[in-house]
Amino acid sequence: MPNSEEEKTCAQCRHFRRHYVCEGGRRFVPLGRGHCGAPRLRDKDADTPACGRFSGRPEGKKAEKADG
């Protein structure tokens, strides 16, 4: 988890949804872009500094998604 306000990015926020592209018709590759769903859809880069609506991702959920 980031230590300071400057280190927080959209990619670390629970509202950020990363976009993917299908490669070779068999696997999805993450892009550096996505969208924010708080409170409405906005396109964002993953490394965009976090806004005032930042809410960190729960550690357990992030681990579950990586595993499966």
C-alpha cells in the first residue's frame, strides 16, 4: 500500500477497472488504460494520480483475482 498521497494512482483504487485486449484469440492482455466508475464513467490511465474519491483495493480481493 502506498505511503503518501503522491504515490496513489488510479490502478490502486477500487473504482478503477482496467481494460484488456484479446491476443491471439485465446488470452487477455491488460492495457495501461481503464475507466473509473465513481460516480460516473471516466477514461483514465493506470498511472494517473489518484483523485479525492480514491479508495484502496481490499488485499484479499486483489489476491483472489490474481490467482483465478
